[in-house]
Amino acid sequence: MRRRATVLGAVFAVAALGFGSALVAYLNDGDPSSDTNTAADTFSEGKLENQVADLLAEDQGRGNDSRAPRTFGTESAPASEGPQVFREPTVPPCIQQGIGSNDTAIATQNGTFQGTDAMLVVLPDPADPTRVVAYVMDATCVAHPSPDNTAKVLLKQSYTRS
């Protein structure tokens, strides 16, 4: 009797696993690319506007507002005896070449886009000071620098500065 219950339990377990995998495949429309890559991606077209707004808010919170006068990297902090150093976001040369601009970045963030190492670069919009342009760039050139290795633009969007 125990043996029959064990065999019957194993059969039900195999059937449940088979049904579960069929259900997952059906929900993904059988598309293997939609498995886990998009869940692990840092950047996506749908989330990019909020990410840019968050980066701009962080930048303003640190006192790097582009409308404030520049202090050439140092500023006396009222509660501190020493200078406070503000760093400009660094954009690797291969990514600057891919963007085609030497403008100073407002903000940058490393991450992934569609399973590829990527860098988000936020620049002021040269045509409209109330807007920014966000570039998601292929960052594989950073790990393998060479003179002719230029980053590709993976996604480019323009947003209103908040």
C-alpha cells in the first residue's frame, strides 16, 4: 500500500511540473528571450524617464544644479572646516565618441540594457535648456578600449528637466 502511494505521489509531482512548465511557456508566448534578461536589466524604455528624473533629483540634492555658479570643484561647506569637492560625472571617451558630443554630462549611471553592459548618460539638450537628452550607450567599449572602438547608441530619449 505504501509503495502504491509513493508511486502515485511521484506521478502527480511529475504531472504538476510538466503542467507548470507548459503554463510558463504559454504565458511567455514561447519566447525564450523574455525569460529573465528583461527582469535583470537596469534600463528599459518604459522606466527610463523615471530613472532620469531620479538622477536629476540626486544631482540637485548634491548641489550640482547647472544654474548655480561653478566653484571649480571646491566650495566651503558651512559645517565643515575643509573644502567640499563636487565631481562631474565621467564619461569614457569611447562613449563620448558614440554620442558625438563633448558636452559635460549632468549625470551618468552604469547598468544593463537588453542583456548588454550599458551606461546611461544625461546631457543638457542644446536646443532647449528646459530639456535633457538621455542616452543609453553600449558600454562594452569601456572594458576593451581601442582607438576605433566607439560605443553604439542603444536608446535615446528627450525629457523635460524637473
